[in-house]
Amino acid sequence: MHIAIAGGGLGGLTLARILHRHGIGAAVYEREAGRAARGQGGLLDLHPESGQKALDDAGLTAEFRSEARPEGEEHRILDPAGRTLVHHLPRPGSFAGRPEIDRGVLRDLLLDALPEETVSWSRRLVAAAPRPGGGYELTFDGGHRAGCDVLIGAEGARSVVRPLLTGTTLAPVGTLVELTIGDPDARHPELAELVGPGNLWCVGECRILAAQRLGDSIRVGVSLPADDRDPDVYRDKRALLELFDGWSPRLTALLEPGDNPPTVRRIETMPADPGWTHRPGVTLIGDAAHLMPPVGEGANQAMLDAAELAAALIADPASAIRTYEEAMFTRIRPIAERSARIQAMMLSPTAADDLVRFFTPAAERGRPETPAVAR
Ligand SMILES: Cc1cc2nc3c(=O)[nH]c(=O)nc-3n(C[C@H](O)[C@H](O)[C@H](O)COP(=O)(O)OP(=O)(O)OC[C@H]3O[C@@H](n4cnc5c(N)ncnc54)[C@H](O)[C@@H]3O)c2cc1C
């Protein structure tokens, strides 16, 4: 059985790794030119029941623990005046919660656990068509071709495999503007202290100014609801700063030193119910299957999809895809619905109050400086 995985992101690589561990080969086709071709983005917190479980199935728990940063779980929520609303402190050195790991480090960890020939780089899938005798014919940018018996679409939001199964479309739910501040401890110690070792969210009406500590940089993000305005206007820092008129200068200082011009991306989602009619020999995992707002579940669920699909393929290849899809549809719907509610709450006019309620046990509400709260 020749298994092809389109996309070498967290979902595709986790799937390839678990299969490899059980003696099943798979070919991963990745559009990027190599592992260092593009920065992989910020921190991920891996949940015990999904991301961490998948890494356990991949035999990589020890490697994860040596690279993860439990202290990255610390988060602070401030109001526009800079007052602390929530300050969550994780237990020192504990992996019981949702330890954070740099996305690039996690991807490297998976790549290092695969035979080098598993991933074919510079292979952007442009078309997939059923073969008359079963399986799929794959065409890549530049004219390369390959065949497979089983095709897994793990190529993220703009999946090329998805239309083989569903006509679902993406809807915009927000805009994310990002900046990176390099070497903050030496160059901007006051910002390093403001952000701390984990996440900072400064929450206003219908906008969030967030910052996240990576190894030797701070990643700053501005989240806005989707509207009719051309989001590219925020490539101009003045337009970005105007959004935060009246906010404490201590917070807006995060927008001043970015090393490069701001990058702007639309946040899109799929409907919460990812169901499609089963078709033999082809399926989807991760964002290709269920694109959700970025509120902490997407990568975790992509990795759990990979673990569950791998388990089904190892147990019984003939029924694997149907078994995986039925369980995945049931699992994802409530998670996608909750993610959509959280996304709407975070960008609402009452977001600060709502977030404090969300993060703070009822008994602790009303205290001016909330101590450690569970996530
Ligand atoms: C700003 C932001 C913050 C987020 N934070 C979190 C978080 O804290 N926790 C969390 O769990 N999730 C988070 N997410 C969601 C998470 O990033 C995604 O859900 C996750 O990356 C999905 O993994 P994937 O493997 O399905 O897809 P991807 O990570 O998108 O990987 C797809 C891979 O396929 C490749 N590819 C794309 N098209 C093709 C093609 N045609 N042919 C070949 N290869 C192709 C891409 O280059 C990529 O390597 C966040 C998302 C965003 C945008």
C-alpha cells in the first residue's frame, strides 16, 4: 500500500512518524524547499489529551520534554490602561498542564525522527485525480507526477485534496497583523519584562494587542475582527498605532521596534461541522479537514487526527479511513463550535470582562490583582 501525505506540517509529519514507527512507509510531499525555508511561527501549547498524546504515540515524549518550556504557559491579561486583570503562573517545571514549545522546534523534532527520504521538498501539489484502477494520480508544480493507493490531505487551509471530498468554503473571521522584536533582553529589556516568559494579551474593545516570548525574540500580534477595510493598510505602522489611540504608551511601545514591516494575514475558518461523504482511498487531517480560529486547538487537533488515523491504518487498512473519519467528525464539532465562540468573545466590545470571567474561578472574581488561575 503506497501512502502519500500532501503537506509536511505538524499533522502530516506526525502521521508519517507514527506510521514509520510501526514499519509502514509513507511519502510526504511538501511545497517548501527545505526545513529552513520559512519561519514556522510562534509558540504552541500542547494539550495532554491531544498534541502530547500524539507525540507519545510517535515515541517522542522525552524529546518534547527536553525542548518544551513549561514556564511559557505563564500569561498575563491587561486592560488598555496597563492594569493587570489576570496573571496565570504555571507550577515551575511541571508538564502536567499545557507546556509551550516553539513551532519550528517541534517540526524539527518530527523531521529528525523520520528517514531523510520520507519528505520530498519543493513538491507543491497542484492536482489530485482518481486513477481508473483505484488510488490517485498526483501532479506537482513544475510537472512532477506520482501515484498512490491512499492519499491524505494534510496541506492546511488551502488544501488541494479537500475538493475531492467536500465543497466547503472558507469564511474570514479576523485579521492578524504581526511584528517580530529580535534580541529583546538586550535591546528592549522593558518590553521583555512586560511580556514575561509566556503570553501577554492587552484587551480592548474589538481588538487585542498580544505578545509572545519565543527563544530570542518577541512576536507581537494585533487581532481585529474581519471587516470591509483592506487589511493591507496595517502594513503602515501609523495606521496600526491609530488603532490604539488612548492606550497606555507602555503597551503601544510593543508596536514601535519591529525588525521588519508588519505582516498581515486574514484569519479564515470552515463551518464547525466538517462532515463529508466517505470516499475510498482519500481523507483529510488538520486544517485541511477543519480550519478553526487560532485559539489554541488547531495544531493539537491536527496531531491527534494524525495519531488516530495512524492507529486505524495500523489496525486495519481496509476500514481505516471510515473509522478515523467517523470519530474525527464527532470529536471536532464541539471543539470547532467552542473555538468560534472564544474567537468572537475575544474580539467583542466586552472582551476584557468576558476573558476575566473565562480565566478566573467565580470565587476569585472582583479581586484587583488575580493570582494564579487554572487554564
Ligand atoms: C496565528 C496563529 C496562531 C496559532 N496558535 C495555535 C496554538 O497556540 N495552538 C494550536 O493548537 N494551534 C494554533 N494555531 C493553529 C495551527 O497553526 C494549525 O491548526 C496547524 O498548524 C495545522 O496543522 P496542519 O499540519 O494541518 O497544517 P499546516 O501547519 O498549515 O501545515 C501544512 C503544510 O502543508 C504545506 N502545503 C501547503 N499547501 C501545499 C501543497 N499544495 N502541496 C504541498 N504542501 C503544501 C505547507 O507548507 C505546510 O508545511 C494557530 C494558527 C495561527 C494562524
